[in-house]
Amino acid sequence: MRSTRLLLSATALIVAMVISRAAHAQSETWTPTGSSSNQWYAVACSADGTRVAAATGGQFDVTGQIHISTDSGTNWTVTSAPLQRWTCVASSADGTKLIGAAYDRGIYTSADSGTTWTSNNVANVQFGLWNSVGSSADGSTLFATRYRNFVLYSSSNSGVLWAPTTNNLADLFSVAVSADGTIAVASDNNGHVASSTNSGLTWSTNTFLPGGSGMRVAASADGHRLLAVPMGATVYASTNYGATWASNSLPPNSSWLAPACSADGRRITVIAQKGLIYSSTNSGLTWTSNSAPGLTWQSVASSADGNSVFAAPSGGKIWVRRTTPAPVLALTNSASGLVLSWVLPSAQFVVQRSDILQPPAWTDLSNAPLLNLTNLQNQLLLPTGNVSGYYRLRNQ
């Protein structure tokens, strides 16, 4: 079995990190999933990347469907969602709660991983077409935008009730939300972006980001890092909840369409309709051109650790890029003791402890970590008493 490259040595006062010599380069290989070849329009996935939801339809196909996979894209089934022109889909962290919007027919939610769907009673608006949805990690806080409309809708009870939020954006185009649902970012079709730090109750004065229309957005788990991609420009990023924005080094392209990012906002993937996919592992400081097929990409989704990324094209199978997870362990003090934490990985790991490194004598810890839905990190409270020793994650 393969363990991670990172070890922690801990006492109540000292934290040390040791990097082994087993470091290896991460590949950027894309492979087709087991999905059908279809006119895919939207894709979303759970935090660990095992559950995937994808929609067909778009603006013109009235027979669109929502498909799901529970094994990271190997096998797919068609859900009972009605035939609609589906344009967008979002998922809770565990993949059980889904939200989808049909171009001109409203919003639907599922609380059982797509087995059954409920049509939400969203106020009918004469003008506007549903174009984007966002979900908090627990699936309780939802946002939905209507293109060619000034109103962004929000729900605090998993879509049972909806209310309009007011901002200065016109032609609303895209929305993204933090894991806890408090931070939201929205964009319009004219290059403007606005953010909220109170679940959409109030919004910042919108900021104009030069470069083009059709801007889509993404957010890190804590909402600290935000991304915006206008067509015809580069990626804009904010590291202060949307207070200020700056462009980065992604080459300008007229067909950039959508971004996706890891929970910490460091691993970013951006797709272009004209066959390009670029990725960054350092929040956009540098970029790598992926060896992806030249398809007409429509949507992209990332696992929390950024090691499983799904891309959906208009015509063809859904593709996935997988890299080997290497979680970074952190150790912090809490009122209850020392807490070991790491971003939820897209692979199964078990925590091990050893008193010494030479020779090591690793023992599995029996207590299971809990997922913190505010930052999508696994957290493990270390046993009380003497916790001095070395800790690592072993790949199961």
C-alpha cells in the first residue's frame, strides 16, 4: 500500500513536517469516463469526486436529462428528472443533494442523489432564462441566476422556499457559493462581478473586469479566493472575498468558458469551448496546457482536493483528469485538544501513528475523522494524553 509523502511529528508545543523522498510528478492525462456520448451542458461532483451529476439539454434540446455516477464516472444512470432543457447542476459535498435548472422551465432539487426530483416553487419571471446554480456543502443554501434578468434567487432551506436578492448586476450569468453558504459571488453578461458575505442579503458594489461577456465564477470552500472568467480575457482572481480583483497569467482566449477550483483555491482548471483546458497548482501564478481532446467543452467540476476534475463537452463523452492525492497534514490546537486536519481527498486514506521513525512502527488510529463542512477538511481530534509522535496518511 502507498502512503502519502507527508508526515507530522507532534507534541503539544511543536509541530514538524517531514517530506519523504517519494515525491513524484503529477500527470495531466485526461481519459473518457463511462458516460454516453451526448450533448452535455453541465457537470458537478461531490467533494471526494466519487459522485458525479451531469445534464444534457442546453438551450435547444427539450429532451435533456440528468445523469449520475456513484463510482467516479465509471458507470452512469439516467435519473427520473423530467425531460427538460437542462442548463446547470450543482451538488452538495456528499453528493446526496442536487439542484438543477432548466433553461426556461424552473428549478428542481433532489435529496436522494437524483432518485427523485421536486419542482421548486420559484416566482415566475416574465423575462429571463435559468443559467447557473450554486450550492453550499450541506445543500441547504442555494443560489440561482436568470440570464437577462436583474434578480438572483436564494434559498436557505434546500430549495423549499426561494427569495430574490437585490444587486446592481444586469443580465445575471453565473453564481458560486462558499462551503458554508455565507460567501457568494455573482457575475453578469457584461463583465461585472459582485460578492456577498452574508448569504446574499447585501452585495458589494459591482466591479467591472475588462475582457468580454459571458463571465463565469467559482469560489474556494471558505470563499476567501474567488475566480471570474470572462470570454475573450484571462482569469481574474480575488483573495479577499471579492473586495479587489487582479488578472493573472492565463493566456487570453476568446473562448474561455468556465473555471473550477479545489477547496483551498490553489488548484484551478479552466476550460475553453474551442478545445483548450489549462490548469494551475499555485492559484494561477503559472499554468499548464493539458493534453485534452479538442472538444467543445461546456462545463467543468473539481473535487475538493483538485485531483479529480470532470469536463463535459457538447458532443462526446465526459472526460476526467485524475492525479494522485498527496494530502497536506496540519495540526492545530483547539479547546478539546490537538486536531489533525487535511482537505478531503479523492481517495481513501487511514491515519497512522508511530512513536519513532527509525525503524517505523505504524499503527492505524481507530477513530474516524469528521468532515468540516465549512472548509471541506477532514478533522481528527487526537486522543487525550500523550500525543507525541509521528502521523501520516496511508492510502487504502
